[in-house]
Amino acid sequence: MLMKHYNVAAQQGITDLETCRLMGVPSTLANTPEINEACITKVYERNLQAEKEGALEAGMSIQEADRIALAKAEEGKRETIERLDARVKATGKNYMEF
């Protein structure tokens, strides 16, 4: 039976259930459009923290580290949303079936 997989990596054959496990989000989000918002939020928070830590370790001020971390986290979020939008534009669907 074919299932709908909404995650951003579904085009590469990664299932929603695998995505939930890898991302640490509830498995109840598998095979629902809500999986992407949960994963995007989780990656955004991780990126924000990692970028800030990296900037601070590089000797930047807290304000500069915050600014750079926010810009990079926002860029990653925007790129992911663009990939999802491109899939909808290309296929007419916000999911892949397999």
C-alpha cells in the first residue's frame, strides 16, 4: 500500500517515520503535513544554538554572535521552505507516495 510522505527528504526515499526518529519529533506526525513544521522548528533551534556557540568561540561579542546565528538559522529555514515549495510546484503535491 502506498503511503503519503510529507517530509522534505521524501524525494530521496526517506519515510516520514524515519524522519520522526532521526529528528526526535513525535511519530504521530508521520504521514501528516505537520511533520515539516516540527522538523523545521527543531533544525532552526539547533542551528541557532550551534551558530551562536561557533561565533562566540571565534571571539565575537554576544550581540554579534546572536545576529550572525539568527541570520544563518533564518537562511536555513528559508531554504528548506523553498525546497518544499519547489516540490509542490514540480509535482502539484506537498507529499510523495511510496
